[in-house]
Amino acid sequence: MSYLLHIDSSALGEASVSRQVAQSFLAGWDGKVVHRDLAAAPVPHLSAAGITARVTDPAEHTDEQRAAAAVQDELIEEFLGAAAYLFTVPMYNLSMPSVFKAWLDQIMVFGRTFKPSPAAGRPAVLVSARGGSYGPGAPNHGLDYVVPTTEAVLGHEGQLGLDVTTVIPELTMAPHTPSMAELLPKHEASMATARDRVRELAATIATATAA
């Protein structure tokens, strides 16, 4: 376990707020980083061949099962080899980007990555930007289906069991939407808080994983 696994899923590239905040984390990370950009190089969605390969003797795999198993093995080995994790998972239509869900489906294998989870307790930072606000008191409160779901899969003891800390830069549409202009100061404050928080986390996690 000698590296940080950095998983990006935003389709916006350098314009992505989630990625920009993640860069603040990386600026404070002194160590090896393995980066997988799911938007630039999506992993395939889980197929029937991929599911059945998990419960079929490898000696009896079809060509399709063998290829699907190879994809899963690469992603799982990469996941399990990390000491810590940085995920950027912005809100798309109240949920996570489909490329991130595809990645999760590929690595979630009973007996290999969960129940038991070899990665349980390892630190993970989840950065999830969104155009509006979904916290208590906001008109959209209760409609966030990104963070609760992602935290459950990544952090629940019956799933991957990572030690997840979530950072949420919000109101990212305020600089681009005239009707949200009055919310620009709140967006800027949210961004500053998010950047400060991930810098703190980078230092804390780097120290913990080096010990």
C-alpha cells in the first residue's frame, strides 16, 4: 500500500469544480498518486459475462468472461493496492455520474473487496460539487442522492468500509447564472472552505499513511 488512488468522474475536465478542489488536496500530498480519469477513459458497464465470471471456474471461462474478469481484476488490484483514496463525484441530475457507478459495479465483488473488506478503515476523501445547495434549509434539501449513496457504498462496514470524509463545494452555478448572482458570495465562501478542508485532510492523511 504505497499510493493515493485518485478517481475522477466529472465530464468537465479542468472546468470541473470537483477536480479543482481535488487539485488543492493533491498540492498538499507528498507521495505517489495513481490517477484514473473515468470521463476520459470510461470503464465498461458490468455485463452478464462479468457477473457470471465471478462464480465460474476460471478454467471454464468463455472468451467474454475471460475479458470481463481481466477488467475487474485490474481495477480491483488497483483499488486494493492503495493506502488512501481521493474521489471526485459531482452531482449529475441528483445522482452520481454513470461512469463512477460503472467503476463501483466493477470493483464491488463479494469476498474480494467486501465481506470481508481488505480496505476497511483506509482513509478516503469524497469531493462532490453541485450547482445548487441541498443542505438543511435549502429548497432542494433532501434531494441529494449522490453523497448518501456514495458514502454508504464506500464507507459502510458491510460494503467497502473506507473511512470517508466528504467535502461539498456548492452553488457552483452562481458565477454562470444571472438569477443566482446574489448567491455568489456564498459560493465563493463554500469554495474557500472546501479548499482549506482538503488541504488539511491531505496533510493529516499523508502523515497517517506514512506512519
